[in-house]
Amino acid sequence: MIKRPELLAPAGDFEKLRTAVHYGADAVYLGDSRFSLRGKAGNFGPEELGEAIRYAHDHGVRAYVTMNIFPHNRDLGELGDHIGLLKDVRPDAVILSDPGIFSMVREKAPEIDIHISTQANITNAGAVRFWQDLGARRVVLARELTIDEIREIREQTTIELETFVHGSLCISYSGRCYISSFLAARSANTGECTNSCRWNYALMEEKRPGEFLPVYEDGRGTYVMSSKDLCMVEHLHLLAKAGVGSFKIEGRMKGINYVAGVVKTYREAVDALGEDFSYTVKDRWLRELSMFSSRGYTTGMFFGRQPDGDYNFDGESYRMSHELVGVVLSIENGRATVALRNRLDPGETVEFLTPGLEEKRFEVGEMTGIDGAGVASARNEDVVTMKVPPEVRANDLIRRDRDFRSPRGERQVSL
């Protein structure tokens, strides 16, 4: 039997951590804003980091701490203190790309495993062997590699291999971007990316000021640098067969709606990998992955050069079919206490992100507030109780189809 690859999920803050763990991640990656390339995520302070790692370990989930900034001299003192903290809280590994940080971790905390970040731009077996010989436990391969190239690397090395399988793609070499720093004075390489490659651009020639030249342009301009999001859910067996041992989901800055839906779907997909890398893709997976915000999907460079059609030239940057309604806090006697993240009225139609309830719609029945009084209309941040199907669990998400208008759809069940 094949060893199923690890499913590695983003944990941008404690709520996202709980969500990733709840929906089946084998491991999570998380970090302190000072040393992480997702500085605008909620992240974890020094005291919270230890609590987060303990929470993951208590639930049988591995925790990897990101230290993947490109530090300046002024950062080295705090980095040393941070490594001292990590010796106490004991993550399963740290993720880094800078040789200086690598040396500091090896010297100050040799017991902590080191994973080499995709920011190290590892595209060949020689580079993998370099880090392997230095003592790294794992490398996160550059997104520019094809499956055939990954297979060749696996044949020539023994270190653990990790690749991204889902999420945003940067228009830069494995995440080393200068556009944000140049245009907005916020460096992506120190965790302050403004997502400049998602902005609307038009091309103008110096000697023809005011004349915008067409580059796959519509009335709103061109999104020539905005790639569709990576999605390899249909091809995980090929990556596993090539030797990838960890499937990584991008998204520490995404919301819990994204984290829950992606982790749940990829959990099912990884579990579907069978003997001799057999694999049956469920049509439902792609429908579920379209429910939350994305820019459409591409397989990136895994099968060669990314096609021109995998860029959002039409200006349709983000799309989603469902919106988050609330989070189930607890369940007692068939009624759930729900923390709402959106407006909700009795009689509305919702869906539960619960195994076994996929694509089933339910009509919301009577709702009560925490004081026991009936609620005619609830708002974002209200806490209400409501009847739920018996399959629903604490920490499950409740969502709503944004385009579903029928009060009693064909597949709707009254609660």
C-alpha cells in the first residue's frame, strides 16, 4: 500500500487553525508576523504560538512554524530570541529559506527539523542535495517544476519533498516579488505584500501619453499578471507517484470559509488514493471548490508552460457561489448554538459543510437568542440556537448559496 502524502493546511490565526484541524489536516503551518511572509494574516504572538502548537499536537496534528522572511541585519536579534522561544514550544519543524536563519536554527535549536521554503527557488536535484547535505529534513519545491522534473528529483535524492497543490499563484519566481515594494513601498519579501499582481493595469507607450494599448484588454483594463488559482485535486495521484510526500494548501490570509472547504475536499481526495496510485475523482469536488472566493483554476506548470487562458485577461478576478453564514459552536439535544457571520432569517435555505450532507439544502426553522427568546431576524455576530441535522458537528460551517432563491427547493429539507 502506498503511503498517503501529508495534507498541510494554512493556519493564519487561531480560528483558521481550529478549522483546518477540524476538517482533517495532517499538519498546519503558522507563524509570527515579524518573521513570516504573510505578515497581514492574523498570525500568532509569542505567547499564542505555544498555545497554537499545543492545540495542534493535542489533536494529533503536526505544526510547522514559518520563518521565511528575507531578514536584514536589524532582524537578527529578534530572530535569535524567537528561536529561543521555539526551543520551548517545540514545533515539528520550521520553514525558512535564508541561509543565515538556517545557520542560527542549526546552532541554537538543532533538535528542530528544518523545511526549506519555496522561496529558496529549488528547481533541480543539485539544489535539493545541497540542502539535504546541510541537514534539512524537507524541501518545498518551486512552483515552476513539472511533474516529470519532480520525479527526476525524487529518483536522485532521499529528502522529503513538498509541493503546493492549491491556492494563489504569484507572478514572480516562486514568490520572490518586488512589484509590491516598488509600487506601494510594502515589501512582499518581508511579509507586507499588497497583491499588486491582482491590480488592474493598462499599457502605455512613452511617446504616446494617454493612449492605452490593448493587451488582452477590455473596458476595465487588463489583468495580465493575475493568474488563476492552482488546483491539482484531479491529479494528486500523479504527484504522489512522482514522489511528493506533502501536499500544501496556500492561504494563511484567506478566511475560514476557504480553509474549511479546501481542507475538507482535499482530505477526501488524499484518502481516495489507492493501491498502485489508483484514483477516482469525484465531480462534486470541483463544485465544492467553486463555492468560495477564487480566481478560477489552473494546473500551473505541473504539465508544462501555463497556458495563456489560465490568466484572468477578462477582468473577472474573483468568483464564488456560496457565502459563509455561521459557525456551529456546540450542539445539545439536536439544537446548535451558532455564531453568525452574516444575516440569517427563519425560512432561509442553508447548507452545512458536513461530511455526508454535501449539496443538500435545509430550511432554517425557529431561531432563539442566547436569552431563549425567539429571533425573527439575526445579524452578523449574533449568537443563536437552531435545529440542525443529526450529522452536524461542533465547529462545522454553515453556508448559503448566493444565487438560490426558491424558499422550498427540490432538495431542500425543513429543520
